[in-house]
Amino acid sequence: MSDALNDPTLISSPATAAALDEDLVLDIRDISVLRNGRALLDHVSWQVEVDERWILLGPNGAGKTTLMSIAAAMLFPSTGTVRIAGETLGRTDVRELRTAVGLSSAAFAHRIPGEEKVIDLVISAGYNVLGRWKEEYDAGDRGRALEILEGVGALHLVDQSWQTLSEGERKRVLIARALMTDPEMLLLDEPGAGLDLGGREDLVAMLSVMAEDPDAPAMVLVTHHVEEIPPGFTHGLILDEGQVVAQGLLDDVMTAENLTRAYHQPITLQVEDGRYFARRAPRTARSRRRS
């Protein structure tokens, strides 16, 4: 993220400010979300630029789902401002705003008809519908869908029905659907959930390739497991109890100290070949004697 975004004194002219705005696909400023007297998010600020790949991490109940819902224009904050693709949430047609965001979520998967063909599932995203009925898709729609499916390694699934796909295949197809509208930002909500070891590694490899693609949209990946962070991701945001524990460049954010603070237990962290591995720190002999 540019220094000017972190230091307003560096914005010396309206032209400079406008240029910075063009680089921001998501601009969240001091938002809070209040429900029944409880703050699901508490004064959170977060900016995502067009070429950044973010990891969103935190324990259960940290506020990750709430923050993703706001980034997807599915939820309005109680206070604060949100700009998505240059438009202010609450001051523009939210249906059009949502087309700038591609969302892949396991919650969405449960709504897909079992007999839906993969090609129709992907194409229908461009029409903001789920479940093909009487829509007429042209050759351009099909060509784009095939290109995207090939890019995520799912071209061979094009004529299969949703109910026949494995969990790993479903993850790839959902990502392809999220890319169909040519979004400016791709939100991936726990894409590794439910995958076995082989499926997880295939997914990590695919996302790593996407992260290195300069033509790919800005990306935000939500995960519970640091082992699922693909090489090539650039930034990280750790939440706990609705507040930001740390955010910034991934190497600065992903530390044992920050994970220990967020998860409220001693965490050790190792990095091997660009991959992160975390576990609870072993108890010392002294602490075992005390217990």
C-alpha cells in the first residue's frame, strides 16, 4: 500500500488524491457494526489496492464474515464509510456495485440446484441469477465461461452437473463463477474448508498462480489456517473481537506475536518455501510442573 494512503500529509493536490482513489478498489474508513449492543466490528479501517492480494485471518467470532459482507456490498456498517470500486456504499445502486465484486462462498454453494450444469452455473453469474431457466446465452458468454474454467483448471467439468462434483471441483467452479463478471475484487470466503490434503494443496497452487497474474483482480482470501495461505499473497489483516490486531505487508503481519495475541494462546510460526505453518507452543517443563 502506498505511503500516501497512510499519511494524508503526502497528498499534496486533488490530482494526487484522485490518482490514489483510482488505485483503491476497497476503501473502508472507521466502520463499526453494532448488533444488540455488541460491536461485531469496532472502528475498523482497511484499504485494498487493485494489485494487492490479502489474507483475512482471525479466530471464530473475530468479525471476518461481517467484514467480508461489507466488502461484498451485502451489509451496511452502523457507522463509518465504505467505498467499493470508487462508489460509496449507500449512495449508489447496490445491485450495480455488487457486480464489481466476485464472491466465492461455501454458504452460496447450498443454494445451487443439484442438476445445474457447470457451464450454466458460471454463465448465469453474468446475469445475476442462479439456476438457468429461460435465459438465452450467446456465444460470447460461453466463450468467456470456457476461458475462465480453463484458467482455474476446471474446463473438463463443463458439462457435468453440480451434484456430481467433488468438493475440490466445486471450489474451482465457484471461483470461476465469481470471475465471470470481470470483477475488480475477488473475495474468497474459506475456499479450503472441507477439502482433504490433496484438494487443499491443489487449491493453494491454483490461487498462487492467480496471485502472480498481473491481470487478476484484487484478491481477499479468508482462512482459519495459515497453511492455506498461497505464495504470492502480499498483505494480511488479522482480526480479533471485531478489532484489527495487525494489518499491512504479509511478512510484517504474520508473526508468532500477532497470532498469539489474536488467538489468546502461545503460537509458534514457521515459514518454509513461502508457506506458513503454525501450532500451539509446547508447554515448558516448568509450566507442566505447575499444572
